Amino acid sequence: MPFKGTPEALNEAMAGRIDWFFAPMVSALPLITGAAQLQALAVGTAKRSDVLPQVPTTVEAGVPAPSTCSGSACSRRRRRRGRSSTRLHDEVARS
């Protein structure tokens, strides 16, 4: 789904209208660590982020190769339950 920018996409993720979104770490970090409104699923870098060391890389999460530029994090709404992580893996691996 196309968005005009990261803020719009992050708002949609927080509202639960989209399952996940790759966001620049600088934009998503306050919503992951400070407000705890989003849950980081993976980082799109070759190694784990020093800022979010508990979050796996996309490779560790089961995606064959990093699929985004460095400094990105895949996030979803924190309270969302279900098979989003499995779906994320399947969708990113297909692209």
C-alpha cells in the first residue's frame, strides 16, 4: 500500500490497519522504545543494531537476505496478535 511518507505509514501500523511496515530506524525508534506503541520485528541490516540488540536481523528472522537499506526496522502494532511474523517472513521472502 503506498503512503505519502513514513509518518502516515507508522500511524496506520499503530492503528492496526496494516500488519507491518519497514520504517527508517530514526522514525520508528521513539515508538518502539519510548512510547512502546510498536514492536520491532527485524532490522534490515547485516548485523543486529546496537540500539536494538534484542531485535533479530531479517536473516535471523528467516528472510534469505537483507531486503532493505541499513537503518531500517520492520515494525508492527504492539498489541497485535496472530501470525503476522510468519506472514511477514513469507511476504518478504517472496519479493
